Amino acid sequence: MKMITLLPYFPHFLNKKFAVAYLIEEYKPILTLGAGDNISDLDFMNLADFKIVPKKVPVTLG
């Protein structure tokens, strides 16, 4: 399988992190899971208690 790396450019306010932060503040869950497959997902995944990442993706959590 060939991996395609995308380099998206978005204004800083169009970030999933803000939506996730709002939902966490609004609903105050006991446990949160963040699932993503791209480096652009790390912002919101870092807000979660646990991160879920497929094996072969361009994300390094180290």
C-alpha cells in the first residue's frame, strides 16, 4: 500500500481541537478517546485520555 502524505493548510481557528475542547467542557465525560490517522489530528488527540491510531499512518506519537 502506498502512503500519500497530505500537507493541509487551515486557519488556526478551523482546528478539531476547539470542537473537542468544547465537547469535553460541555459534557464532562468520565473518559475520552481520540482517534486519528494524520499528524493534523494530534492537537485534538492530545486532549483525550487515550489515543487510537492505526498501525501504518504518518503519525508519530513518541
